[in-house]
Amino acid sequence: MTSRPLPGKRATKSRRIKLEDVAAASGVSISTASRALAGEKGVKPEIREKVLAAAKQVNYTLPVALSGRKIVLAASSAAMIDYVRNQFTLYVLEGLRERAEALNLEIVTRPIADKADETQMLKEAREDPETAGLLFLTVDDEAMLAATRDFPKPVVLLNGHDPLMRLSSVTPCNRSAARLATEHLIQLGHKRILFLMRPGRRTILHRCDGWQDALKAHQLVADQDLIISVDDWLPELAARAIEERIRDRGLDFSAIVTAGDSLAVGAIMGVQKAGFTVPDDVSVVGMDDLPQASFVNPPLTTMHLPMREIGSAALDLISDSMAGRINPARRVELACHLVERSSTAPAKVYL
């Protein structure tokens, strides 16, 4: 005997109330509803009250309020050195502070030199009810990352990432940026392309991977012999390394991709000291697009990294984490683009 369902309406699942429902109920845009619920500046008090009332009416789960709270920015020694020298960190912090102002947040910077500094900072942040979350700037040390993974408040890495994806992070898309830089040179006819870097950070190794990706995709040589490493980001070290390479082996390359603009500046100096010119003899591409790139002689072709957007996106990840919208962790990689100036040219063809 075949059983038949009883007549009547079928049970339906209750639909999850979304931000769009709050916006529709209050007669405002989704963007306005989001900013009103987050406590951001620039929303009229009567609009904010209207949105909050609508959220209550439709049983929308309100996110934990960020407004008026603190975010601790733990900055590594590498970040502090970069802040003084190269300005990458400066622009990341500018974007961070602009977004913090919009969210009415206070950013508290804490230099982290060693494990003891980190332990003390984590203890204070854990016990402080006004601290909403942590941002780690330019941190790769595995021991430091491990200590934060059970932290009860949101943690986001800026300009770094957790290889095991246990922490959320925001970086430029380092691998694709270096690949695009190398592809630009290949399209100009270059085949022997050096990669100049200061090793040590995972983000820089990803740039090296991108350089290799482009060369291998075009069946070009991408071996270790074409990688030049220096001990610091100082232009004079890059200049010395390139000058010595040319002195010892002759000009056995026609282009250089560098892991940072400061190294690109040094590479240009090294080529010139060896008696050659950029870009007639050697093309050079940087990575950062810092303001001074326009004033190099010749002006530097480089990959533009979205430095300000890194800081802004990191705070949005903190906000999403507090609202329960991030599970599991997220790795956000921001797209980069080539800024073509005068340090690259078609490769010479020798008959």
C-alpha cells in the first residue's frame, strides 16, 4: 500500500533575514543600511534610528558594534624599518587610518620585536574590553602566528599570510604581480631576465614564484642562476650586486624584475656604473609604485600595489569577523597593475 502525503501546506524553511531586507524595510540603500548598522560616520541620526528600528522589526541579527572601540596594530621590526625607508608601510597605515576614521575606531600601534613583546600585547588585548581585534603588520614568524590562533578576538594579517589558513589576511597578489611584470618584459622580446630580491618573507618568495611562472609559460630559462639575492632593501646593495654580476659574467641578461622599487633604483644604478644604459641595454621593472618611482632617471616602470586598500580591507575583515560573517578564515589578495614609464624598452636584436 502506497502512503500519500496528508493534504495541506508543506512546511517551508524560515528564510534568513539579510541586510537587503533591512534596507527595503527602512527605505534606504543597502550601503546606507550597512553604514548605519555599523555606526559609521556620515549617517544622519534620524536615518540611523530608522534603520535600527527596521532591523528590529524584521528580526535582523545586529553585528557587534565596532564604533568607539580600539584595534591593536602589532607591527614587526621589518614593518617599522620599511616605514622609515621605503614608505610601503606608510601608505598601508594611511589607508588603515582613513577607514578607521570612517568606522569611528581608534588604532593603537604596538611595535613587536620578540616573543615577550607579543605575549604582553596579547595579554593586554585579551583583557581589555575596548579592544575589538588585532592586526599584525608584516609578520611571518611562525611562533608569533601560532600564539594568536586561539585568541578570542578577530585577528587579521596585513601584508602577510598564514600558510595553513588559520588566520585571515590581506596582501597584494604578489605572485600574479611579478608574473605580469615579467610578461611585460617577455612581450618586449626579453628572454634572459634576472630576478633581484631580498629573501626572507613569504610574500617575496611568492613574487619569485610569479617571475618563474611567466618564464616557464614561455619555455624560457628560469633557473637559480638568474636569481640575485641581497641582504637588505638598500639601493646601494642592489647596485653593487648588479655591477658585480656584469663584471664577472658580462652582460648575460637584458632585463631585471625586482621585488621592490628600492631594489629597482639600485639595479638601474648598477647597470649605469657598469657602463651600460637603461633601458637601451637593460630594462628594469620595480614593484610598489612608490611616489619616488616617477623621479628616477629614467622614470621607473613598476607594478602598482594597492597599499592604502590593504589597510582598509583589513579593517573590513575585522568587522566581518565580529559580525560572524567570516567562517572559515579568508585570504584576500588585491589585484595589482603595471605602470609603464621609461625604464623598459624592446630588447635589442643582434644580427
